[in-house]
Amino acid sequence: MRPLLCCLGLATLLGPCLACPSACSCSTKKNGRLLAECAYKDLQEVPEGLSSNVTILTLSANRISWLGQGSFAEVPEVQSLWLGYNQIGVVEPGTFALLVHLKNLDLSHNKIADFPWQDLRNLSGLQILKMNNNRLAGLPRDAFRSLKDLRSLWLNDNELTTLAEGTFDNLPSLSQLQIFNNPFNCSCKVFWLKKWTENTSVSITKGGSTLCVAPGRLKGRAVTDIPDHHCVAPSVQLTYLSNLDNTVMYDGLTLTLHCSVAGSPPPEIRWKIQTSSRRVEINGPNVARDGNVKQSQERFLVFKNGTMAIPNFSKEDEGIYTCLAVNDVGTRDVSVNVALAGSENPAEDLLRDDPQASHLGGRSCYKGDEMDPSGAGEKLVIVYHMPRESKSRAGGAVPQVHLGTLLLALGIMLCC
């Protein structure tokens, strides 16, 4: 009788550990991990009644179409979760967020178009992620940023047309990547992928099948065969334009900067202005062909040819002027620090303050691929001479600006 009671007591203790839904088969592996085998059971949802210490859960080849926040609440210690070959089309945010012990996640051969990528932030121990054969049309640049242990990533046979540069950065353990059979648009936005594949030690399975679908001239070619000359990073040159012959300006001084850019595709020109009182960003020309200017930016006149003009330049306009060249390959920018100074003998004062100053009517700051990465730039100092008084043509006393000297003082300006 006593041995029977002992057996009943032992069964009572072990009962919760061996809890298993009727549709599943549960067992303990030799390594002590608990397996719940629920594959090929025609299940339409994750079954209830799973033991809390299940570490391997197999739900492959069922008819599950939806995963919610509580779908795996009963198995917080699961390490391997196999959900391939279902009909999953909806995955709610939070579905996987609490499965911090997860090492293997298989969601392949489903209908997932929208995935809660933020759920992966807590899964730092994940080693294998299979998302292949779904309907993913895009994914955020930082989707995998937290997966320091990820070794194998499957993204093939989806609907990806592009990938953001840096998608596979911060994955120090990655050794296998599958991205073939995606309809890549081989614009210069994916040119980084070609460069990355040329330099990475990651094994890219069936790399030759990673083909371009668009544009037409590259259709059928491998992403790794995008011609280099189609995609050239921007270079940018910023020049100060001056008119030394015009030494009398009754309407005040007009500062003119010209931004010259090169690259393929042709870069867009953008401006950033930082003064002591404001910060302005201008993403393209604001002067129309008819001469009209957008009211919100009328202080800074930006033309289609890359020229910026600031009429009646004053002390309030002093600051850092940055020209940016932007295309699908990258961004380059170059800056110049503009300062306004005045005195009775401006050149003498400036040279005493800055012995490196030189009498130049125009200089440029350049940034391109061949430039020193330290980014040496130049500091533009505009010096004007304002007499105490002068007379107008009509005989009345009016302020009159004599552009005594235009100087470019050599300085250090970071051209990032």
C-alpha cells in the first residue's frame, strides 16, 4: 500500500510538468528538455494546456492563421518554436516579445506581410530565424539590431524590392544569409548590398539567384553585378562668390554661396543654416522661375543651379552654412563659417587678429571621396568698412557701405 501511495504522490508532483494537450505528443528528451510535438494535427490555433516548462514546441504544418499576444503565454521558457507551413497572416505586436529564451524561430511558408519587428528586441539569444516564403515587402533598417547571437537568417522567397543600408550591421555572429528569389529593384538604393557582399565573410546561399527585376536595363542580372558607374557617391564643392569691382553697395552686402555637386544619380542639393538665433533647412530651390519665393524661406534665396544668396547680409546672419549633396548612394556635405566684421581699417585689424588671413576674393571648401576624412574646411570672414557718414546723390546723408576688403581667413571647419 505504501509503495502505491508513493507512486501516486510522485505522479501528482510530475503531473503538471507533463501536462499536454490532447492533440499533441509530449516527452522529455535525454538532455532534460521537454518536447511538445503538435505538427500535422490540422490545428487552427495554438493549443491550450501546454506545460510551462516546454522548451521545444513544434506546430508546423497546421492551419494556424493568427498569432496573438497570449498565444505563447503558457510556454515562457520555450527555446525552439517551429511554425512553418501554416497559414499565418496576422502576427500581433507582443506575440514573441516575452519569449526571451528563444533560440530558434521558424515562421517560413506562411502569409506574413506585416511583422512586429520590435518583438525581436528582447530575443538577444536568437540564433536561427526563418522568415522565408512569406509576403514581406520591406523591413526596417534596425529589424535585427539586437540579435547578437543570430547565425542563420532566411529571407528568401519574399516580396522584398529593396533593403536599407545597414540592415545586416551589428550581427557579429551571422554566418548564413538567404535573400534569393526576391524582386529586387536594383536602383542605387541597393548598391550598398553589392559592396557588402563583396566584403562580408557571411555565406550568402545561392547568391547568383539574387536577381534584379527592375530597372529594365538590369533585369535578370544579379544584384552583385550592378555596374559601378551607375552608382557614384556624391561629391560637393562650396564656393564663395564675390564681386570685388562693386565696392559701393547702397542696398547692403549680398552674400552669395555656390554649391557644385557631382555623382550618379545626380545629387539633390539641400542647405542647412545655423545662426545664433535660428536653424533653417531648405530641401531644394525656393526661387521659382517667375522669381517668386516661398514666404517661409524668403530670407535665404536658393536657386536651382545650387546658388544661395542672402541679401542685406547682417550680423544676425552670421553662422554655419552647410550644403548637402544627396543621392541614392549616400550623402556628402561641406560647411563654411560665415562671420561679418567691421572697423576703420578692417584688413589691418583682421591680420593682427589672424596672422594666417589672406587677401582673396573667393575660395572653396570641397568634400569628395578623395578628401582627407579629417574634413579640413575653411572659415569665411567678410570684412566691411562703414564710414561715419556719406552723402546720397540727392545730397542727403544716408548709410553707404564700402566693401573695403573681402577676406578668406584659413581656419578649421569640420566638413562631415
